[in-house]
Amino acid sequence: MTKLEVLAVVPARGNSKSIPRKNIRLLGGVPLIAYSIAAGLQSQAVTRTIVSTDNEEIAAIARQYGAETPFLRPEEFSRDETLDFPVFRHALEWLAENEDYHPNIVIQLRPTSPFRPPELLDQAVQLLLDHPEADSVRGVVPSGQNPYKMWSVNANGSMSPILKVTGVKEAFNAPRQQLPDTYWQTGHVDAIRPRAILEKDSMSGNVILPLFIDPAYTVDIDTLLDWQRAETTIMEGRLKIVAPDQSRRPFPAHPRLLILDFDGVMTDDRVWVDQDGREMVAASRSDGLGLERLRQLTGMQVLVMSKETNPVVAARCRKLNLEVFQSVSDKASALKKLYEERDLKPEDVIYIGNDLNDLPCFPLVGFAVAPADANVTVQQAADLVLDKPGGFGAVRELCELLIARLQA
């Protein structure tokens, strides 16, 4: 081959236990897997990006975001205990046998480390090319916990230090400055020569080079708490990351007004109707407390803008002491009028909505938010997608995020 072929592989099995459907769960409004696909597609060095999955839904979403899915991974390589090695050996052997495709370098992009600095993949490839003796390059960050201060517990119940340092008595009692530097491998990038996988039966080979990554990018999503931290990182917009949608905006510096849609945001979008046509809805008490805290702690103004004409909207807003605009068929025009009357700018306003009639407002405000169960198109257009659905704490979640951000 006269051209350097660099294959990026995103491994994404369908049966996630820690967070169900994790690889296609929306993070910042797009599927988690889309961040790793974008890293491959936007790299100058990578020539091909594929997703190795056993799941048809994941494969379809991967193709939607620009990746190839030339095969479905066999079930035997998609179990909880499956290691990376058989997954990558299968991919390389399948491509060789079915397409006569033989990459010079293969890159692993784990979906659970979605925040990558621009040019990270290009740096990994160049580092490997600059060192022909190396089998692989692996992204690392300084260890958060020093292993020289770690212990194992013996069978008799006593402890022994895991590591010792030559020339340092009781390394576990020594100052950090006297101990060797140690590093933690991340899931951002592994650049590997195929010979390590196919000939040495290893994902790393014998000579492994470090690629040092800013620790600020260290996000390994394994729990819902990790997910919440990742959403906060996106909302703050402080990291420059490779993202599938570059149009998402950072959180405004000094927002003054929060505008809420009603149905599907303050309610779960259902309605109960009795025989006389009277309607009732379900709302979350925690949302009310969140709004009260937001106004008391930040001084932020809040209003509701609803297409509905039903008195239930006014009654709920009156209970929460919220200003309300009802029967608003054209929310974008109403928003523009509000700007003129109250001397507001787009960066002053945050808007949360769940359905298609809210979409025209999104580009008119400084930051657009959607509940977890919002219309898919709305989620894709939002700057932030919450973890909670409408009527079940979405408003409270947003309020707490705003309080934390504005009091930071």
C-alpha cells in the first residue's frame, strides 16, 4: 500500500449493565458514541472509522453519525467478560478476509471517554510513526492516587505495601515529591500497530509509548454520577473538545431570565379529562422547590410560556408565583416582543422546551435545554439535555445546575 491507512475502531456492545443502552444514551443532546465517531471523522490522520457492535440499533445510529458498520460483531465477542483483544482481532481479520483491507495503524476509541482534545488522534499517530520500534501509543494522565501509598491486606489481616522504592525507606510514609511519577491509562486513544494484535497476541505489544493528556479531559463514564459530571462539563463549555455537533453553545455568563414551556416540562405531558371536559395534569413538587431556590439564591426571573389555554396552567403558575403567558401559538414572535419590552438580549435568556413548537425559540435564546424525554429533534437541537424527564424533576435538575453555575 502506498497510502498510510489508519483505521479508527469504536467498540460498542449493546448490553451495558451499569447504564442501560449507555452507548446510545444522549449526552449533550447526541448519543455518547457520536463523540468517538466524530474524533475519528475529524482527524487528519484517520482514513477510516468503523464501529464494532453486536447491536443493530447501535449500528444504525453509528451510520447516522458517519461511521461504517461493515459487520455485526459475533455474540461470543460481546459478553460482559470480553476483553478488547478478541474484538480487535476479529475486526482486523474480518476486514482482511472480506475486503482485503490491511491498515498500517489501528486506533481504539472507547465511547466512555468522550471528551478528547482536538488533534489528539493525529498526535498519537505521529508519535507512533516517529518511533518505528514502538508497538503502540497509549493516552495517559498523572495518577490521581499514588500507587506507592497503596496497600494489600494479607491472609492474617495485616497490611503490606504494594510497591517499594529503592533507596526510600517506607515509601508509603514518604512525601509525594520523593516518589516516582506514575500515570493512569485513559480511554481516549490507543494507537496500535496491527502486528501487535495479529502477531504478538496483544493489544499493546512490547514497546508502549505514552501520550500525555491534560487531566481536565479525564472523564470515564461508568455510572450515572459520571454522566451528570459530563453533562455539567458540556454545559460549562470550558473544554475544547471534538464534538459531533459544533453548534452547541456554552452556558451564558450572566443569564437573567428562565423561560419554561408548561406541558412536557412542568408536567409529564399527560392530561386527565373527566366526563365534563375538565382537565387535570400531574406536576412535581420538587420542581416548585427548585424554582423557589433559584429565585431566592440567584435573583433570576422565571416565566412560563404555554400554547395551552386551560385554566390548569394559570392555576399551577399562580401556586408557584410564576408569571405566565398562555395561548401563545407563535412562541418565537412572543419571545421577540418580550425582548423589546424588557430590554433583553439573547444571552440573557435560557429556554427549556420539549416539543416541536419550542424549536423556533432555541436559536433566539442564549442557551436551550430539553428534558430527557423531549422530542428527538428537540434533543438534537438543544444545548443541554437533562437526565430527568418532564414532570419528574427536569425543572428541579435545571434549577440546581443553574444555582451551582451562578454561585461558582
